[in-house]
Amino acid sequence: MITYEWLYWLAGAFFAFWSILSIGDKRIGNAAFWGLLAVSFFAGTHLGDLANGVLVLALVVIAGMGGLKRSDPETTSPEERSAFSEALGNRLFVPALIVPITAVAGTLLYNYTPLNGTGLFEERRETLILFGIGVVIALVAAMVWLRPPLLAPAQEGRRLLDSIGWAAILPQMLAALGAVFALAGVGEIIGGFAGDMIPEGSVFLTVVVFALGMALFTMIMGNAFAAFPVMAAAIGIPLLVEGYGGNPAVIGAVGMLAGFCGTLLTPMAANFNIVPAALLELKDQNAVIRQQIGTAVPLWVCNVLIIYTGAFLLWN
């Protein structure tokens, strides 16, 4: 059986390779950072809380002391990339499309055919596993089709990762922070305040507060994955699901989308909003956020209406 942990090993292999390549460039800080992250993916499940905590603190120290430097490894030349672009045009995006197609089509094929009875994939992890398989297929397809230098994918990946720096793992860190907040009882405290403030029986107002909380906590914490455990424990589960009998699938899925609206509006989501501005060398580091306001606000309103309609009006 292919399990979820196989994905961690796959990611760990990439980070380990990037660490080795960084050693070759004598970028010791980069090598240590990506090497420790590789250890986390390879063995984090077995290290225990204390060892994982020390590992995270080591990552923070390396990043905080400026140990990560941008790299510029030799891969294909600008002339070669321009030639590929002119000759192939939008067909260059085909490898990228292989990943979602593999994930979606593979999931449907696995769940709605006799393949479901084979037990090939860990239950309820099929889509994520197939997503990882899609990445490997796309990589192989690109190599066979474009025939770049053998190390070009690894070097280009390292160049991009080093350009992003520590912000590349910010979503993972913030998701862990959300779990810590949930275990600390922050959600219950917020739920108590919300329960006192919202009139009993006001389903729509409760939906608005839930969606608003998802967006605001995402803006504060930088990631909807960090906000979700808090708001689910505060309002989503006790009030919307258990209290008013809402559809938990709609509340959870669209609630996350409401949080993503907050992602579009915050510099805390550095890997989405600040890093692109830096890579594009924009004078205004908040330029990306300013362009996204017109999308985020009406999208949040739509999410509120979808939750109320799909989780309550149509569900009940």
C-alpha cells in the first residue's frame, strides 16, 4: 500500500538533493536549512515532539541569522530558454497540467472503478498521493520532451527555492501554529465570546462571523490552514454544525475559501504576496496585495452566500 508518508519521503528526497547541491556551492547555511528540512520530512514522524521542536528552532536560527543566500546555478542558458519559448509557446505548460490532471482523473478512476478494492492507496489520501505521482510523471515527461541537462530540474528548483528562502515553508509553520492555538483552547475562548454576542437562532449572522473570523485570522496568521483549527473549534463545529445542523463538508470547504480571501490581503502570507513582489523587483512590496483587493472582497461575500445556501437552505 502506498501511504501518505511516501509523499513526505518524496519531498525529503528533493530537499536532501538541494542541500547536497548547496554544499557544492559552499552555501553552508542553505545546505543546513534544506538538510534539516529533509530530516523533518524523512523522520519527523519518528523523532518525537522534543526533537522536532529542536529541529524547528534550528531552522529559525539559520533563517533569522541570514544563513540563506540566493543562488544562481548554471542550467539552461537564457538563449536556450528563449528558443524553447518561441518554438513551443503555450505547449510549455503541458507538463504543469499533467499534475492536476493526474490528481483529478486518477482520483475519479480509483474511487469509481474496481481499483478501489485493491487497497493500493491509503484510504482518504488518494488525491494527495496521486498529486505526488503527477509531479513525478510531469518531471519525467518534461525531461523526455525537452531534453535539458540532467541536473537542470534540480538546479532550477534550487534557484527558485533559494530565491523564496525561508518563506517557502511558512505555510507549514503557520499550519502548525494553528494546531498549537487549537490545543491551547484559543478556539473555545473565541467561541465563548461569539456565543454571547450572536443572538440565538441567527444562522446567517453566525455564518458571517465564521467567514469573517476565517478571513481575519488568516490575515493575522498568514495562512488559512492556521486559522481553520481555531475557527472550526470556535464557531464552525459547535455552532454551525452541532448547533444549527449545517452540512460540515460545505462549512469546512467553503470556510477555507473564505480564509483564502484573507490570504490575498495580508503581507503575513509572504510566500504569496511579498515574495512575488520581490522576485518581480516591484518598488511597492504591497503591490500584489493592492491588485487582489478587488477579487478578495466580492469573493468573500460569495463564500458567505454559498455556506448559508449550501450548508443550510439546501441541506435542511
